[in-house]
Amino acid sequence: MAQAGDITPDSPSTGAPDERGPLLSTPGTPAIHTARVKLAAAVVVTATLLLASALIYSDQADLYETSFAVSIIRQITTETEFQSLYLVIILTPLFVAAARNVSWIALAAGGLIMLSILMPYARWEYVDIASGQVEGAHNSLYQLAGPGHQMPQFVSVLVLAMMGGVTALFWRVRIGGLIAVLGAITMAFVWPAVLDEPPVIDDRALIVFQDDALLFGYYITWFGALIAVIGEGSLLARLTGRGRSDADSADDAVSD
């Protein structure tokens, strides 16, 4: 039976950081497997995806009376009243997992599933009922299911995506992926509400969807889930330097 000391430094399941701190690696650990590198990668990927989504779907930024660069930043951070809170809720566990030196498989799968919640799932306009003017253009799953949009059908998808991401980051990667798959499948059942049952007040649509297309946030969820489901124990795991799955490491640690 494997001893506790045999568990690789990037195992996410044991929850036991190095004695000198989670951001310090043991002697002989390749630099790519250190928590510092994983935290830096998480920050870079997060910033890149958020910036890319804002540039591709810049409808909200176009409504601001500021320079384009400032408008893009505002779209990422304050697109809705609760956007800053959404960023904290999603990014905190992601960065904590990276700092705890979870495996690359867990970080990639769980991180993508979590980030997909902030990515564009659709593109819709928020219409002021009194004036009929467009007040905003929102896109993320969090915004769709969040307060103010009266679309409770999407809360279940949001909850499953968050559960899947956190589970993959901190517990079992494959189980987290399966939960995320359930969320993606659930999306197919609630998506018709976007077109067939939009919230209406005084005969005016509260939300006007521009088209019936699911945007790349939805597909990022699938991509992260597939990494989680097929990644452990596969060629991908061996290429990233892990000979055993996170589940095996966790079981060995509990046994010892």
C-alpha cells in the first residue's frame, strides 16, 4: 500500500499542504507542478477568457459613455448590479484551489466549469418597461439566473455548474464532471423558456433575446466536463505528470 509521503504534491484530495506553505514546493518538484505556476496559469486563463468574452460580445460596453477600454473593464466587473459579487463567488474557489496545488486535471476541469458560468451563454437586452428603451445587454449564466431577470428556470443549471466545478476542484474530478454534464443536459430542457416564455409585464417583454443560439459559455462547460470525465488515468493525466488519479491518491491517504 502506498504511504502518505508517496502522494504527489499536486494531489487535491488530501488537503495537506507542504509544511512550508502551499505555495512552496518540495525539493525536486518540477516547476510546472508548483502551486505558484498553477496560480499564475489560473489568473492568466481567467483574465484571457473574461477579456475575450467582453471583446466578442461588447453590446453592454457600447452603452457606456466612456472610452472603449474602460467600457470593456466595466462590462467585465459591473455589467449588472451583482456582477462584482459573481466574480468573487466564482474566482475565489478557483484561485484557492490553485494555491492549494491541486492537480492540473482538477484545475483545468473544475476551473473551466466554474469560469463558464461567467462566460456568455446567450445575448439578450434588458428593456425598460416604462420607456421601452434598452437599458443593458447581458450574457452570462449568472446574470440569466440572477436577481432581476425573472428567469428562475436557469437556477438549476447554475447550481449544477457550480457544484460540478467545486467538486472537481476540491474533491473528485470525475464526479464533478458528471455533475456538470447534468447541468449542461438540463440546459436543453430549460432553454425553450428563452424563446417561448419570456417574462412579460404590461404586454412588453422584460428580456428580448437577439437569437436562439447558445454561445461559447455553454460549450466551455462541456469542454471542462469532458476533461474531468475522461482525463483521470488517461494519456492527458500522464502527459501532465500524474501516474495515478486523484481518487486513488485520496483513497490511499485515507487508508494510511
